[in-house]
Amino acid sequence: MRDTSDDDDKGGDTEETDDFWETVDYVEQGPEECTERTRVPGGWVVRSWVRDIEEDSGVPTMGVALTFVPDPAHEWEPPPQVTLEGLEDEDDEEDDEEDDDDEENEE
């Protein structure tokens, strides 16, 4: 078990999945995707995984990748997660702006 006594300075809107991995990003729509990190000397080990079920066979599949992110001071704060609702609102605003531009060009 690792010592978590200095973990109070993590900050951010991350959620711990257990005592070792901290969730950085999680997407449940379509294939389930997750990015997690753990503090190690000199930086972070980042794990990304994708879990899905094959349509034809119904067999569960999973892919995992690991990488090291150098950050000796452990200053990396993940950006806040973006929701699909937020993206839809932005897309609507962009569409409205494009429509306004089209109307101006017609005149």
C-alpha cells in the first residue's frame, strides 16, 4: 500500500477510483473510456483504457495503454471534464453565428 499522506495537494475535480489510481477523464457513451494517473517519483504514470463489447460476438474487449508524464513537482492539474451538454450548447451558438454570417453575405 502506498503512503497517501501528501495527497491533499492534488486539487482539481478528479475522483479516486481506488487507493492507487486517480480518474482524470471518463466517458461512458459508446465504448467505455477512462484515463487515470498515479503519482510516482519524477512525475505521473498515466493509464488509459477502453472497454467495449463486440457487436457480432458479444465478446467483451479491452485495450490498455501506459505512459510516463515527467512532472517532478507534480504540478499537472487535468482540465475540467467537458460534458456533452456543454458541447451541444456551443455547437448551437456556432450554428447561429454561421446563419447570421450567411444572411449578411446575401444582402
